[in-house]
Amino acid sequence: MMTQTDIFLPAFDARRIEAYFFNDFDAIRQIFKITNDYLSDDLEKIPKAFEDNDIAQLQHVLHSIKPMFNFMGLPVIEKEINEFYNRSMKATSVENLKPDFALVWPKLMNAQKLIEEQHYLFELHTKHIA
């Protein structure tokens, strides 16, 4: 019998996700889809906050996305986002954060891609067992 661990991409902490969902593949698939949808919308707001020099918007988005990564089994990304968020709370403008943003942004984009790919794998698995 296939378990969740068998179909998780290596980047994910499958044990963390199993602690939340056990072997409920359908729930996991749905959570990955919902998270990917929200994350896609929120990530679009980050470059916009830099364009508009809107530190409050940047802080709001970072605050709202940081728990997603822990919940999705990507605690390393959650830690980096939390550190970036903490730096943003001390910054007076987004200009001060551009060097940090240049380091964090590719990691965020990669994490979103991983979540999207993992959702796809669960979609395939759900269709296979149906």
C-alpha cells in the first residue's frame, strides 16, 4: 500500500504533514490546491509592494504567508520568510529590504512551484486510486 511518504517530493517534511492529515490523501490534495491558490495571489502582491514602496502591504503579505510553509511541510522556507518579515518590521521603506528580497524571492518562487508540483502528484494519486 502506498503511503503519503511515498509520493512526497524530497523537499517536504512528510512527517509534519502526516501529523496533520494522517493518510487522508483527498484532504492533503485539497489543502495543497487551496494553499497554492492563495499563495499565488499573495505572491503577486510582494513585487507590487516594492513597486509602490508600500512597506505596510509587504508586511501584511509576509505575515499572512509565513505559516503556510510550516503547515505545508516546508519549515525552512517558513523560517526564512519569518526572518525577512522581522527585518521588514524594522525597515522604514522597502528600499532597505531590496538586497534581502533578492535572496528570498527566488526561494519563495521555488516553494510555490514545489507546492504546485506536489498538488499535481496528489491529483495523479487520487485519480489512480479512484
